[in-house]
Amino acid sequence: MNRTPIACAMLALFAATAARAATFTVHDVRSAREIGEITRLYVDDRLAASFTLDAATNELTATVQVSAHVGPEGHDRHSYALCGTITIRSPTGGEEIHEVNASGLLYDPDHQSFEALGAADFTLFYLSDPADPGAVEVIRQRSGLCRTPIS
């Protein structure tokens, strides 16, 4: 089989991209107002990690590995979704359950350390890398991956 130089270069590029992987961490810490949290992290529509925080488990760190997805802009880009529930102590002392349903994009995540964060009185959830704010883009829309189980 005869291959042109262009075909050989394309095959080499494809093989290098397909073999590459990105490994990063996601750290989640229970806040002072949190009673408990159950959150699932999806990357590229696949379950990548689960976090269950409560009185016995104050924080967790997950290591995630994904295949590289280098787009035409030259960046390794991955979608993410955070799904689950968070139970907080309200200012009046009662318990409130909030849905976690967030989505965004990770750019060149290899070797990054992301924090799972909540804001806006536990109604906005997202990933952030304080050392590299450009590594994450928060998309303010609900994820279809965060379906409520039907009993």
C-alpha cells in the first residue's frame, strides 16, 4: 500500500492525538453551612468521579484521566457537568436541599487542579482553577446529564 507524505503525516498526527491523555484533579470541600453533598462529575458525557461529603468526610480529591480532544483551535477541550444535591443549614437553622446542575468547558486540563465550588447562596456550581482562570469556561445552562431519578 502506497501512502502519500500528506497521508502519512495525518496518520502520525492522529496516532499522537489518540494516544495522548489528560490527567487532572478535582477537589471538593464541604463548606461550613453544608450538611452534606452528593455530586457526580461527568467529563465528555461520561461519569468521571463522585463526591459524597458529610460530617465524616469533609473533603475529597478525585484524579481524572480523559483522552485528548484537540480541536481546530489547537486546545484540548472537554465538556463537564456537575450533578447532584447539596443540603445546607439555612440562616433560620432549618435544612435546605439544593440541586447541583452545572456545565462548562475545560481547556488544556492536563496537570490542572480544579476546585468544585458553589456560589450565589448554593444555587451556582462550577469548577475553577485559581492558578489558571482561563482553564475553565462556565456555561450558565443546565446539563441534560443531571436527570432526577424517577421512583
